[in-house]
Amino acid sequence: MAATPEKKVKDKIKALCKRYGAYCVSPVMNGMASNGTPDFLLCHLGYFAGVEAKAGRGKPTKLQLVRLGEIDKAGGIALIINENNMNELEAFLIAPGLMHSTFREWVPK
């Protein structure tokens, strides 16, 4: 069975995290995590990030944006990553202290 486009994005995210030595976990949605929790929770060089993976023109749900907003408000980095902006995740992994959340770009105005 062929991997879905979003699975390919998730695999690239995992590979980048592994390459840079970031702690990376995918919360399992079996009643223990909140709905809308990002696909990946990262900790790297003392910085926390929530990463929502999307493929193509996929957009985060309203609840995913709420959770990413909570991460941002708490001082973490909230990223929405697809195959076209993988460089933003890599920028976080290279210099997390210089990174800013990208989820605001996705919030409807």
C-alpha cells in the first residue's frame, strides 16, 4: 500500500528530528490526548514546539489552530509544516531560539 501524501510529510519531519537529535513524539489519540493536538510534540535544545503536518493544500482544522494557539501563548513554537515549507522546521532545529510560530499565517482574519 502506497504512503499517503501526509504520511510522506510526517516521515520527513521524523527524519529531520532524528538528524538533529530532537526529542519527537506523536501523541496517540486514544482518549489520553486532547482533540486537535498537533501531530508531533518536539523538544530541542530547551525549546518546545508543536508541529502539525499537512500535505499539499491541506489546512489545519479550527481545533488544531486552537491547540497551536495555546502552544504559542504558552511560549512554545507552533508550526504547520507541509512539503513546501520543510525548511521552516529545519530552521527551528538549527536555531530554535530564533524561530517564531508559523500558525498565525493560517489563522483566518
